Amino acid sequence: MGHVHAFDVLGDPVRRRILELLASGEQASGEVSAVIRQEFGISQPAVSQHLRVLRESGFASVRAEGTRRLYAVEAAPLREVDAWLDRFRGFWEQRLDALGTELARGRRERRLREEGAGDE
């Protein structure tokens, strides 16, 4: 699966929310549907369509247990997205390092000001 396709799948807020719900563990389609319909105000067929996209794109798997259909997250496409993001990780790590340095400098300056104020 290409990265563009993965981001097309994840680009939809309903599908991202379904994956969030499944992240805590396997869930029946009925449970997922009830939450999504309440939160997004969309129809049952619309929810089913989103579940199908997640299934067909490999982001979710489904298995039957009696009359219930249980959905679960599939890690592989998410690992691909993570691998794609990995090449950019250096950008925010540098920024976080710089932020840490600025915060430390600010704390040091504040401490020096406070110590100086006590001399007057």
C-alpha cells in the first residue's frame, strides 16, 4: 500500500475515530457504529462504508463470532505510516531540543533575577 493511500484512509475524521475506538481492543461493529452515529450524526450505512474502507485498506480486520462482527486494528499499515513519518522525526526533535534549551535559559534568568532582587 502506498503512503498516499494510507493518508487518504486516515484523512477522514470518522475513520480516525473508529481506529481510536479499536485501539483499546477488539469491538463489535454494533458498538463502534453506536458511538460513531452518536458523535458524528451519520447513518448506519455510512458507518458501514467507513468500516469497509478500513477493512479493504488493511487498517482493520474483522471476524465473525456468532452473529457479531468483531473489528480489530491491523498494525502493518500504521507501521508504514510511522516509517514514513520517521524521516521527519529529526525536525521536531531538533525543535524540542531547542525548546528545552530556551526553557532552561528562562528558568536560569528568572532565578538570577530573583536572587538579585533579594540584595536590594
